[in-house]
Amino acid sequence: MDTTLRDGEQTSGVSFSASEKLSIAKLLLQDVKADRLEVASARVSEGELRAVQAITAWAQENGFLDKIEVLTFVDGLASIQWMEEAGARVMNLLTKGSLNHLTHQLGKTPEQHFEDIAFVISEAQKRQIAVNVYLEDWSNGMRSSRDYVFDFLDFLAQQPVKRILLPDTLGILTPDETFSYVREIVSRYPRIHFDFHGHNDYDLATANVLNALKAGIHGIHLTVNGLGERTGNAPLASVVAVINDFLPEVTTSVVEESLYSISRIVESFSGIRIAENRPIVGENVFTQTAGVHADGDKKKNLYVSDLNPERFGRKTSYALGKTSGKANIEKNLQELGIKLNDEDLKKVTAKIIALGDRKETVTKEDLPYIISDVLDRNTITENVKILNYVLTHSRGLQPSATLQIQVAGEVFEQNAQGDGQYDAFMNALKKALRKKGIDLPALLDYLVRIPPGGKTDALCETIITWDINGKSTKTRGLDSDQTVSAIEATQKMLNLIHIG
């Protein structure tokens, strides 16, 4: 059962609109193929009622109504009447699974609580509403009031209940406890269907679900991206992958290829960002960064595991940065259909490492720009070097630049102001070169672009067109800073006009 739309929506700051809830419900049932959905809590708000009405209307038309479940309360007829108005036919009745909760929150005896529960179940049955029962705080109940838990289960075993839901409400169980408690219960009540509902407070939710399954649990509750109260619930993608890889005796209907897309949609609708290193659905989990990994994959898939990205509609990528080796870069070039000789490949690798040292992000889309810059440099003899510069920009003050330039071994230093940082730089450059009797060519065009996709903060390419001896000539500069890339393009121009 997926409870993203109920327990997942209890994540702090998350509130799905009615249309978002309907969209997620459709995807979970039709694409992900979850068995059941818990879509809301009864009596929360008018907006929640409208959302459930929209979901149940669609589910009725498409044969999914028995898969739509709503959390309800031991409140006489109130939740039942809300269910009828919402058009839902399956209730998950929230009851007290520990004596501590019963005594201090409800102030009732077990007998009084059981009587109230029996009334709700009876009235639901009269209206043909199926009933599942949550034992809230069941995990603490097993630790501290086992007799109460088993008295409760003995009572429920005599009721027309479809499923009994065992929540680790505060996420306090260890995997060993989960196995022990579940095994004891399913052995004692072999005819009852039990579900396990895990929370992630100790980061053990996935392990606890695994052990609950090993112990014989019949159903599990999960959420997309692990959304839920506090630290969240057991995450759908991770649990499905664990089941498929480590529990061959257990099968699910979930379509693995749909997990990444539903994750991204829920991320967008919830506003809760997925950590880049979250297993299965995180942005970086199928990214190899170290060059040795790419080299191993190239030779015999040495760094490939059963977590094949294609299973989840994804693919392996090879990151570009300061730890990139030649193999990483070759993998990315291969995808772009580009092949370089060894010498050029070394230069491209050096450029990527230099960017990585500055903590810049380099992507596959950057590579053509880097290659263009490197190959462009190969054709130019550097007689002129811009050694140092300082650029300033202050509100209300004219931008200024100070530069140090080396021309054929001779060093000049100048400063100037301008209408912008690059204009100030060019004015300082003109003053420095005037001492050598050199005039700069006219600037005809100035173009700035970044790699397509907008996913990189690493590179900016500036293409400047110059009038050199009546001929239109372009030079390119590449850097993460726009002004610096323009200065790079300008230095190339200075070497093209054969200053010596």
C-alpha cells in the first residue's frame, strides 16, 4: 500500500492540491501499479473531502475503487458518514495499539476501547464499507504492554476485519525486533492478513520492512521519496529494489521503470527536494566520479552491481571534475560521438581538472565548449600573456580595471575606468599597448552562451568578432565567469594580430 497521499502529506510543509492528489493517484495505480493507496485522513478539511471525491469518482470509472483507502477514527458515525460523502469504500481505522496511548490519550479501559471499535466496524459493515484496523504505537505496545496487544488481536480476530495494520509509529524498532514481533504475531494468527507500516526515525525503515517480510508479513506500507511524519516512512523505490534483489520468494506488482518518474513528480508537487545521493532516485546514484571506476567499467564492468540504472529508467553517467580520469572523459565523448587524439585528450582532461579544482560542475554538455577552447589554443602561439588583473564594480561608482600584461617578454601595467568591467579592462589594455605603438582592432560583435539545458554552473563561452586587417575574425573564451571568458577571448585576439 502506498500512503504518500496520506502519511506522506503529513511531512512538514507538504500539502497537495486536489488535482495534484488525483494526478499522483492515477500514476501510482496505472504506471507504478501499487496494490492499494491510502489517500487521505477523514474529516480533515473541505479540500481533503473534494480531493477524495475526485479520486473515488475516477477510481469508480476505472475499476480501482476497492484500492482506495482512507484513514478514519473511532468516532462513532462521524468518519463513516464522511467516507460515504467522499465515495470511499475502504477505511483504515486508527485505534490504540499500546496501553500507554490508550490510557493517557483516550483515558479509557481496553474493554471500553474495544466496545467503541466494535460499534464502528458494525456500522461500517452495514454500509458495505470494508474495514482495516491500525494499531497505533503497536511497536511500543509490543515492548511495554504485550498482554494488551494480544488481548486486542484476540478481539480483532473475531471481528469482520480485512487487514490488521502494524505501525512502528515512532520508528523505534530494530530489524531484529521487527522480525521477532512479526513472526510471533503471524504464527499466532495464521488466518489474518497483517501489514507492516515502518517509520524512519533511526534510518532503519527499509531494513525493518525487509525483516518484516522475512518474518512473514503479508503487506507493507511505503511512500514515494520516503515522505512522512518527522523523518518519514519506508521509501517506495528502495524497498522495491531490496525485495527484487534479496527476497526472491516475494513478488510485487510494482513497475521498477516507473519509480524515477513518480519520484520526480512527487518531488515537484511536494516541494521537498530529493537528496542527490538518495538510493535509486537520487540524481547522483548512478554517477561514477572516480576515473578508475570508468576504466574498470570499460574493461569488464568491474564497478557494476545488480542495481542496474536501466531497471529504473535511468542510465550510468560518468562525472567530470578533478577526479576524472581519461576513461571518464572518453565515456562522455563516446556518447557525443567525438574522438580525440591522445595529446588533445590530455589537454581536455587538464582543463576539466582545473575547473574541478575550483569546485565547478562540469557536464557532458560542456565538453564541446572545452574541446573548442583547447583546440583553438593549439593554433595560437602565445606572444602576449595577460598576467594579472583586478576588476571592480560598485553601485554608484564607475567600474575600473587594473591589468598587468606581458608582450614579448616585456611587462606593462595600467588601470582605467569604463562603462562596465570589460569596457574598463579594454580601456586599460589600450593604454598599456599604446606604449608599444599598438592599436587594437575594432570589436564587431560580442556573444555569450552557455551549454544547452541550463544544468551547469561551470562554463560560459564568450565569442567576440574582431575586424583584423579588414577581415572578420572570431575568438572564443571559456570560463565560469562571463567577464573572464571575454578576457580569454581577448588574449587570443592579441596573439592573432602578431604582437611581438
